[in-house]
Amino acid sequence: MISYIIGKVTETGDGYAVVENNGIGYFLNMPLSSLSRLGFAEEEVKVYTFMAVREDDVSLFGFLSKAELEMFKMLLTVSGIGPKGALGILSSLPVDELKMAIAAEDSKLIAGAKGIGTKTAQKIVVELKGRIDKEFLAADLAGTLSQSSGSPGSMQPNAAQAIDVLEALG
């Protein structure tokens, strides 16, 4: 299994990037969120990878953050969600928004992802809600609150939503 690749981006396209390392170009399927941050770089980039092996296909999926990779793996545990579906969800929603949508049981937001219907979105919420635990959300909330000025009246909308979600979880 390939954990990550460090190299230079030689090509990008619709949903993929090629990262060259020691004369080998690795074709990586990537979410649009990672691709938009990637660009062409003369400096080396580190891309975390997931290798999907099927009967007729071996594919590499790349992510610029471990959080994206972990959410991708979590989405794969939902029955009916394959690598392309999980990639579509991560292309439509940043990891933080997806976690909040799952915690708030907002399947409509998830259903807005390419190739994800209402029933599949509801299944994602049901199957992953328990795995998005209080500590996971609390860590995100701490980061969000540290970015705001600290007074409750001036909190960013996402921070206020996070507080509501944590209170709902008890």
C-alpha cells in the first residue's frame, strides 16, 4: 500500500493530477477541493493516497490532508458508496461541512453531491452519525473558535452551528 507520494505536479485535469516522483508519474484521482489547492508547483507536494483494488481496476486516490483521506475511508464504509461516490461527495463538500452535515442529520446538503441521491445521503447520515463523535467535533470547534475573536456575539456562523450540534449531542 502506498501511504503518500512526495513529488512535483506535472499535469492536472478534471478530477485527477499526475505527480512525478523519481521518474514515475502517479495518476491520482483527487477531489476538486484538493485539486484547487494543488495547481502546478515547482516545489514538491505531499499527497496522501488510498489504493482501491478491484477485479478489473487498480486506482490511486490522492488527498492533500489526512482529514480528507480519513473522511474518504469513512465514506467507503457506507454500503453503496464506492471510491468514485466518496470522491464526488468530498468534491462537493469540504470535510468540516460534511462532518457538520452528518452530525446535524442534514441529508439534503449531502444529497447535493454529484451522483448522491436522497436515500444514499440518508444512509450516510445514519451509518456515520455515531462515528462522528463529540471529541471529533470538539477538536473542530476549538479550531473554529480560535479563529474568531472569542466573544459569542462575534462568532462565525459555522462556530455557532458547531455549538448547537454539540449541545444537541449532550
